[in-house]
Amino acid sequence: MTADRKKLYIEQNKDNSTLYCKLIGWLDPNTTPELLDKINLEGVTSLVFDMQDVEYVFSSGLRAMLLFQKKLYEQGGTILLVNVSDSLRTIFEYTGFESMLEPKP
């Protein structure tokens, strides 16, 4: 596995009070601080993470999602994880993150 595959790329697009973030790569102890630094929730009431191209989520990535959820709830907002692969969905469900997941079709 190359080092490039263990990076995290973040594409952001804000539409009014909704922030859409496409994540590509890994959410691990090395990349999670970058995610926490780059996501600005000022004026955001809805945060949507497109997880289609996320290969793996470590516990640090789960913690980041909880931090975003907590901050959004304090602001009266919501977080939603969409396009989550079956393997990542299992991790999120097993760890109690069902409320963040887009319902299965």
C-alpha cells in the first residue's frame, strides 16, 4: 500500500447553512487532525459527509464525527453520513453511530 492511499482529501461546498464534505482516503490518527482543522461549522446547521471514497475509519475518525455531532447539536443542527460502504456502515452501526447514517435504500 502506498503512502498516498493513507492520506485524506476533503472537498467542501457550502450551500446556505448546509456544508457538504466529500472525504477521500483514510480517517486515521494522522489525518483526523486535518479534518478537524479544515471543517468550519460557523453558520452551519447541516453537515453532510459523503463517505463513498473513504477506505477506512479508525477510532480517531469516529471521535471526530462525535465532536462534529456535539457541536452541531449545540447549534441546533444535524450531521449526516451518506454513501457509506457496507464495511464502514458495520463499523458505524457497531459503535452506535446509526443516527448519523443515511438510511439504506
